[in-house]
Amino acid sequence: MSAVVGLRFGPVSLRVEGPALHPLLDPYRAPIEADARRVRVTLAHELPPGSAPATAQVGFALDAHADHDHLALSGDPSRPTPWLAAFCELVARDAPARRALLLHAGAVTVDEGVALLVAPPGVGKTTAVRNAGARAFASNAVLVDLSGERPTVLAMPFTREPAPELESPHRLPLAALAFVHRSPEATVEWIAGTLATIRLMPHVTRPRGDDPHARARTDLALSMGARVRALTLGLPWGPGYLAALDAALQPTTYPT
């Protein structure tokens, strides 16, 4: 049975036509907006010839047209990974047009909003977020809205190992960028905005293939370093890093 529903990921609004959405996308349902991008979803035993190998391996093919996107999903439609990976592609591609960026990062709450935990895969972002308990905000991906005076953060469900219990439904101000690395004890070192921008760029999610908003994406990423405090954070196992992070982000503490 075909349905038409609206999805909203921060400032990115979509009109989705096709089979029932995977339940993990239900928290992002929203009224259909007039300027929402149309996404037609079909289920297929085999993906169309010429589908990009990188996405086909995950179980989907995405074909962009002038007035809509065609998303083909293969295999069992109850599997979350193809759904989440496909919408990750769409949001990553279109977010810069709305002055937003999708980042691979975990996030925890702090006094002034949210601190992003930025690191390559395998360092333990999701584990660190899980260890934060009630302060967990996002396990693996965030959308940073840079359209206002102060950047704000929303948790995104885009991960191959879904952890909806770690994804907050709230929007909070961006308080800090924390570039994390494993360490026997929690350590904090402030870094300059220019260095933060260089370190951030590999974690800005880009669409596979041509990027229609490459210039805007780069400009937005460059602007983040000047708009938020940045630090490196030594990350031990367990929740002990939160005390060091909180102490560093006290209003009376200034980067040196």
C-alpha cells in the first residue's frame, strides 16, 4: 500500500511517497511543507542496473531527478540499515542549502547545550555517549543548524547499529567541539578555531558522487571554527570524561 508522509530533519523537509516507513523514522514525521523535496520509494528484488556499488552494497540505490529523488530499496524492508543510510545520503546532500551540516559525531549535554564528540570510527564515540547515561544526546550523527545567531544541534538516527535510546528529540545550542582520542585518563586541551576547522572537515558528511552544494558546505564548515569553542579530549573508558569536560566548559574558564 502506498502512502505519502512528511519527514523533517532539522531544516531539511521531505515528502516521501511509497511503502510504510521504517519505524525508526517515525520520530521525524512532520506535516508536508510546500517546498519539501519529493522522494519516491520503491521496493525491488534487484536494484536498477548501474546503481552505485557503494550504496548497492548497503541495499539501496538513489537516483536524483530535477523534481524528485527515486529511492529503491532491496531485500527485507524491515531492515533498518538501507532506510537510514539512504536518508542519510539525502540529508547530507541537501542540508547545506538550508545552512546546515550533517556531521559524524556523538554528542552529550553540558551546561550551555551540547558538546560534540568528534573522532574517526572505532575510537568509541557511541560507547562514550552510552556511558553518559541521562546526558546522552546523539550516538553517531548530528545535524548542526548554522542559520541562526548561534548554531544548534539535532540528533540524527543515521547509524548502521541503531541506538534510538541515545537519540534526543530536542534541539539544543552547540556549546563545544571536542575532538576525542583514547587516553588512560581524561585530559583537556584547547585548540584554535583554525585548527578545529581542519580537524572537522573529514567528519562533514558529503554525498556520494557529485556534490551540488560543495561551496556552501565548505563555507559552513569553515565558519564553525570561529563560532564555537574547540578542544581535544582524552577519553578513558567509563563516564569519567564528563567531569573534565564540565570543568573545562565552566563560564569562568576561558581558552588559552
